[in-house]
Amino acid sequence: MQIKYIFMVSKIHTPCPRCQSTQVIKAGIVADRQRYKCKSCQYYYTVSKLGKTIDEYYIIKGLQLYLEGLSFREIERLLGVSHVTVSNWVKKFGVKKLEDLRYHPSYKILNHNELNEFIADRNNLASHGVLITEVGDKYMVIKWERFRE
Ligand SMILES: [Zn+2]
């Protein structure tokens, strides 16, 4: 399911400002901005993460967190993207959260050192496992406590 979004989201790159082609590829980050290369005319350009165009990174993260059961307000706090914007993404991409989930994921936001300590402790992984995803300059660890009552 998540792979499907990533596919959909990847299609909405900002078009090339020179030839308006959307056949563009990511070409690294320059000065904190996503850099793209146009496959049609070979032009390089950058897009601000916080301008009118929000990098698809945030869209993907926002939709992921929404699917994990976080509220729009929690997502706003984590990503710094307005809850209204996140709610609009959910509508735009037709993302449907499962109803009646038997488990509620618990999550922590850790820096790299804290993440190492967390992983080093076998008890944190035993019998459920975790999903680690990058959020800004930190890491989000989601515990999959599927069978917790
Ligand atoms: Zn172009």
C-alpha cells in the first residue's frame, strides 16, 4: 500500500521551469534545497522545501504517519507542516486509514545516539520489531505491537 503512494507521489515533481517537462529526476540536495535535473532539456534547478512547493518528502512522510494512526495535529508537530495541509494531502491522494485497528502503534522520536541505544537493547525488538523512518534530522521508531490487548 505504501509503495503505491510513493509511486503516485513521485509523479508530482515540480515541472522544469525551462521547458515545463515533468520528466525530471532528483539530483541531490544543494543548500538545503532539492535539486532536480530535467530529462528533456538537461536543465538543473532547485526547489525550496518551504516555498509554495512543498517537497514530496513531506507528503510521503505525512501520509505514512497518517496511516500509522497519528492525528493531523501530531503530524503537524512532527513535520512542521500545517494540519490543514496534511488533511488536504489525505484527500488529494485518496488515502484511507484502516478502521478498527486492533493495534495502535507507539512511536518515539530519537536522535542517532538514542536510536543506537534503543536498538542495542534486544528487549526493544523482541516479539514485535520496529519500523524506523527519518523525520527531519531525527528518527521515528514505530513499534508494531500488533497483538497487544
Ligand atoms: Zn526542461
